[in-house]
Amino acid sequence: MKIDRRTFLQGAAASAVLSSLSGLTPGIANAKEPGANTGLLAKREGEIKYHTCQRNCADRCLLKFTVQNGRMTYVEGASEMKKMGTSPCVKGHAYVQYTYAADRILHPMERAGKKGEGKWRRISWDEAYAKIASRLQQIIKDHGADSILPYSYSGHEGVIGKYGGPSRFFNAIGARKLDRKVCVFAAYEGLKSVTGTYQGPDPYDNIYTNCYISWGQNETATNVHGIKFINQARDKGAKLLVVNPIRTPIASQADIWLQPRPSTDTHLASGIMKYLIEHDLADLEFIKANTLGYEQLLIRLNEMSYEEIERVTGVPTAKMFEFAKVYGESELSVLRLGYGMQRNFNGARMSRAIAMMHAVAGQYGKIGNGFIYDNTQADDSLNYSKGRADHIHPNPDTVGHVNMTEIAKALDPENPIAYGKPIKPIKAVINYNGNFVSVAPDSNACRRGAMRDDLFLVVHDFLMTDTAELADIIVPSTTQFEFPDMGTDYNCYHMQTSEKVIEPLGESKDNWIFFKELGAHMGLDRFPEMRVDYEQILRDFLDTEEPAFRHNNITYEQIIRDKFVTVYDQRPYFGDGKYKTDSGKIEFYSEMMKEAGFHPVIDFGLPEDEMLPEEKNLPFRLLSPAIPQRANSAFYNVKYIRNFPAYFAKINTEDAAELGINNNDRVRLNNQRGEAFFIAQVSTQVVRGTVMAPKNNWRRMDPQGKASCTNNLTTDTLTDMGGCSAYHSTRVALTKA
Ligand SMILES: Nc1nc2c(c(=O)[nH]1)N[C@H]1C(S)=C(S)[C@@H](COP(=O)(O)OP(=O)(O)OC[C@H]3O[C@@H](n4cnc5c(=O)[nH]c(N)nc54)[C@H](O)[C@@H]3O)O[C@H]1N2
Ligand SMILES: Nc1nc2c(c(=O)[nH]1)N[C@H]1C(S)=C(S)[C@@H](COP(=O)(O)OP(=O)(O)OC[C@H]3O[C@@H](n4cnc5c(=O)[nH]c(N)nc54)[C@H](O)[C@@H]3O)O[C@H]1N2
Ligand code: SF4
Ligand SMILES: [Mo]
């Protein structure tokens, strides 16, 4: 769909922000803007505000903003925090443009044509509240509150922005529950089956390792600041090993890089285990003291040959041995598992095998070793039920759930389904912190659902996203910089402040004020929890007895004063040899896996085993990972960032030659779900038989105007365990377009 830029701007932007768009030096505001004082700008003088980046990013940067005359003018890293340094990433540098972008939506709008037609009428907040409240109340009366579905994920990751504010509203009305499992949950299950947890050591301690393994992670895009610790370890002689089907920048720098075919990691980890055991590099003392089921593991590994492993993974056995030798001979090795790799039908099983491999090597329990996946301890320790006011939920037992990955199925015009079972039709979706039409799988089906005439779609966002353009009512959200919050780090164990940097632009309202005021229009201000201020919500979350907070005596006042605190309670992680499984040991044999219907030791199933024939027989696997210059679907509107392409497909040189595709040719990817057109980037970066296209590109920003979006192609089938998304278990055909 083409955007009529003029109409869009008329409806969307106030003239005050128009002047600040475009072509600016990243990180600094336009000196010609009204209110900007060139002298002051040059000196970067002004009030300093500390604010945590709330994009979904493992770095969770603590940023320092300069504010001059009420305007955000400069951004840099809060270098007093060790993980940071002075520089945010390319996206963080663009936050001034992101905030003052000309296409920000700054007042409520109501659809003035057919759904998706792009015609809007400006309305006041009073009208917006009246219309939304009356329609929701009618839906509750006619169909029940469980036909109202919130859709949101990580647009804003703050304590209030993500949960505290909006959840109070949805609890108070008794809306249907959204299972927010798109991201991490397959490996949660896989790792729990081995050590009982998905938590691990603090990455600050990576500097002490002798061998860093990046397994299916793309640190250069998704953990930029974490690379500093790896480099410090390497300066002292540590090895860098990488396992990734794509030659990421960190793979190019590795001592050894293995390039398996996607989803064959169980085989690869098994091959490495075999080598360690056969070459006296398994840590038998560690295994004896800390594990269960080693005998069964030996039997299972004997059933798999090196020849079969090479056939399945495509990794030459000699190269795998080289890797295993360096790994096995390292005194301390830390393994970082990516989130991307577990978004596969066999995601839990692959993660399990890799965690078992690390136990065979004896690499748990010391400073400088361990297994890092998702260090959400700060987050997990918060008092969620109090912070979200779960107790005001009027009908907790009757409300069903929808898995966010299956949003298209839940909104299906004919047969709405959740978890494989029919559900009654969803009559309203309130989308905030989310953009399901471009981020959820099977975008065409998402769109069909959103376009239903009988579905009331409200979008709370500050941009005309792929989802917003299909809305009945759009209400303008602030950006994260326009309200106070706190942020929890999911990599290093920090909790950080997010001071309000500037006043809300235009008529925008943040994720608490919007839901609080909407609630009041629906009579929900009868609940005291719906009348509180930001500080009270944060205090409710921090009212926790969890050890991570208790040990460190962390208080609200302390976070506000010190800007950041550290909340972990174990160093070295698993140093006490107590694992979190039922047995208290690392489990090579797992009842949990058996109960889930898989082999209790190692399950060698592959995604292709589960695909429909029409998909299974397509020639290419599609990987759709993160790229450095976008954060999910954010920054697509920022002009400076748009210079970095996001509509490309990386294709292996030999595959391209066979198909007559050259660099920069237009290509078409397609399968039974749809098609997408991208620009070919031909190289040996991707393994043969695999195509890579970035995740979460917007249909409406597609420079070729073909509504291309990688998620036009992706599967919404869930992972083996944990109900996670499995975007990477998608197959496509590829042709020159
Ligand atoms: N193909 C493919 N698709 C994927 C993935 C993949 O690997 N491949 N990864 C998946 C994963 S892991 C994730 S986590 C999801 C992420 O998907 P999302 O969490 O939905 O990601 P975002 O694009 O960051 O955020 C969505 C919207 O939130 C809005 N927003 C930002 N701040 C605020 C605010 O303060 N208030 C409100 N109301 N809105 C705000 C933004 O403008 C944006 O439109 O994508 C998934 N999609
Ligand atoms: N710049 C930027 N940073 C981000 C995001 C973003 O969009 N942009 N998104 C954020 C979010 S929501 C998340 S969840 C994280 C994700 O963080 P990561 O896990 O680092 O990112 P992904 O790009 O999803 O996937 C990582 C790698 O998995 C590899 N991979 C895919 N399948 C397999 C496999 O079967 N085996 C192996 N070994 N590797 C495989 C891909 O080649 C890719 O390089 O990043 C966060 N940070
Ligand atoms: S997106 Fe990540 S690396 Fe960039 S500023 Fe935000 S937290 Fe830092
Ligand atoms: Mo994610």
C-alpha cells in the first residue's frame, strides 16, 4: 500500500515537530529548531536526565539525555555504569529524531472510511474515551469481557510501560488473557530440563573466561555492549568460538566458526559431547558430583554416528573436532545461547542438548564459566501480582487465553481458535506496545483478522504502523521519554531508572495515563488501584521479598538516587552445586522431557519432520533474525535509520548461481502463506539452502510498494515446548522477480 504522505502528515503531525525532521546528525537535535540555542547545543549544556532504553534489547543501556528549554537535544551513554561506555548503538543515537519525528501521531483519530483505507478524522480525547468506553461496555454486555483481547509485547519494556499501567486496566475489566510467549519460552523449558533454570552468570564475569562460545546469537546486533567483555577476555588470551548458520560479524572474528544447517544443533552438540568423552575431555569429577543419568547419556550418544552428524549438520567432522578440542581443553568456558536459535519447532530440545554438552565439559559453577540465556532475575523478582493488581480481576476462572503467536488464528473470520480449540469470536483488540500485523507470524492472516468488520480495533501507538492503519480508533501514545518508569536488565543483573526526560508531545498520553483515564470513563476508578500515580505502581512492584532484592536491600529511593542497582544473589552462579531441578542435579535423563513426549535423554527430531508436505518440499529454509539498525519494528520511520536497508534477502553464492540471481536483483520469496519481494545480497554469509531476511519490517514502508514483510511467510505453529514462536522453522521458494 502506498502512503499518501501529505494526507498522512495532515492528520498526524503538528507543525512544531515538522521542522525537526530529517538529515540530522544522529544524537543531536537540529540547531535551527525553534527553542534551540546553538551555543548551548555546542556546549551540550542543560539539564541531564537518566533514562533506560526501553527497546527489547539485552543491552538495556542507561542513557543520559541533555534537555535544553524543555527539548531533548543530546544523548550519550551513562558511562559511570560499567557495561555502558559513552555510546549507545546506532538506534540509541537516533533517539532525538525518533522522539521528534514528523510522522508522530499527536492526537486521537477515528477511521473516516473503510478499514485500512487510510482516511482519518481528528477527534478529541473526550470523544475518543466516550467512543472506546461505550463500545467496550456494549461488547462486555453482549459477548462478555473475555471477547476483549489486549495485544502487546515489548514496544516499551518498562515496569509501568509494559505491565504496571495497562495490566491494571485489563484485570479490572476481566479481559481475555494474552500469553506473551513469542520470544524466549522454548529454551526456558529445554534449559529447565537440564539445570532447572534459564538463569546464569552475570556477563560482567565474562572477562574471566578462557573460552567464550556464541551459540546462535548475533551479539553484534543484539548485544553490542556485551562484546566489550568478550574483547577483554580475548585480550587475556581467551578463545572465541561461534556456532551460527549465518556468518555474523562475530563469526568472522572467531577462532573457530561452525556453520551448521539451521535447527541441527542437537546433532552438533551430541557430536561435541562424543568427542569430549572419547578424548578424556569430559569432566568426570564434575559429572559424578553434579549430574544424573550419565550412563544413559553414553548409551544414547553411541546410537548416533559422526557420519550421521556430518550428514545432518553439514559441518565437516574434522572441523567439529577442532572446535571440541579447544572447548574441551579450556579451563573456563562461558556459553551464550541466542534467543533466535530456539524459535524452531525443536527449540527446547536443541537448547537442552547444548546445556547438557556444557555439563559434560564441567562448565558450571565457577566465575568465568556457565551458561547464559535470559538473566531476568531483576524482572522475575518483582511483585507482579501486586504491581499489576491481579486481585481486582473480576472473573479469573472463566477467562480463556490466547497465545500471541497465534493471534491470526484467534482472529480468524470463520474459525477462531486458541491452542487448537475453537473459541468464541474476539470482538475487540486493544493493541499497545505491539504491532501484530508486522511482528506476528503469518502477516496476511493477521491482516485478514484485523480487517474484520465486527472487530473493534483500538491502537495506542505514536506511529502509523501496519496495525494502526487498520484501526477503528488510534490514540496517540507518548514515547518512553515522556513519562517516568524503571527498567529491568535481562542480561546483566541491573534495575535502572527511567526519568521523565520531556513533557508529552502534542496530545499524547503514556501507557498509564491512557489506561487510567479510559478506566475512569468505564467506572473503574472505583478500584483504588486504578487511581494511583507512577510512583505507587513502582513501589507496588518493588514490594517484594525475593532474595535478589532482599539480599541487596534494594529500595525505591535507592534506585531513584543511584540511577542503577545490581540485584543478583549468586556469584558464582551454581557455585553451591545446587541445581534447580527436582533432583537438585543436572539431569542428563529427564522425566520432564519424557512426559512431554520426547526422548528423555536426547531427542534428534528436526523441524522438517513436522511440516506440511507443501511446505516441507520447498527448497529453502527462511531465517528472519534481528538486524543492527532496527529494534523489532521500531525505527522504521526514522530517516537516518532508513538509510540502512531492511528489505533484503541474503542468499548463498552457489544457490544464487543455480537460480541465475545476482547481487541487487529483486527476488520473490513465497510459500502457501504469501509472498515478499526483497533485494538479493549474494554471499557465502548464509549456509546453502538457507535464505535470511530481516524480522519485523513494515509492510507499509516497503520501498518497492509491494506490502512486503518477512512475516508474510512465517509459520505460526508453536515450538515443541513452552508455546514459543518458531519463525525460523519456515520454508520458502525463491525466484528472481
Ligand atoms: N520473522 C520474525 N518475526 C519476529 C521475530 C523473529 O525472530 N522473526 N522475533 C519476535 C520477537 S522475539 C519479538 S520479542 C517480537 C517483538 O515485537 P514487538 O514487541 O511488538 O516489537 P516492537 O516493534 O518493538 O514494538 C511494537 C510497537 O510498540 C510501540 N511503542 C513503543 N513505545 C511505546 C509506548 O510507550 N507505548 C505504546 N503504546 N506503544 C509503544 C512501537 O511504536 C511499535 O509500533 O517480534 C517477533 N517477530
Ligand atoms: N538490533 C536489534 N537488537 C535486538 C532486536 C532487534 O530487532 N534488533 N530484537 C531483540 C529481541 S526481541 C530479541 S528476542 C533478541 C534476539 O537476539 P538474538 O538471539 O541474538 O537474535 P536473532 O537475530 O533472533 O537470532 C540469533 C541468531 O540465531 C541464528 N539461528 C537461527 N536459527 C538457528 C539455529 O537453528 N541454530 C543456530 N546455531 N543458530 C540459529 C541466526 O542466524 C541469528 O544470527 O534481540 C533483541 N535485540
Ligand atoms: S537498542 Fe540496545 S544497544 Fe541500542 S541504545 Fe537501546 S539498549 Fe542500547
Ligand atoms: Mo524477542
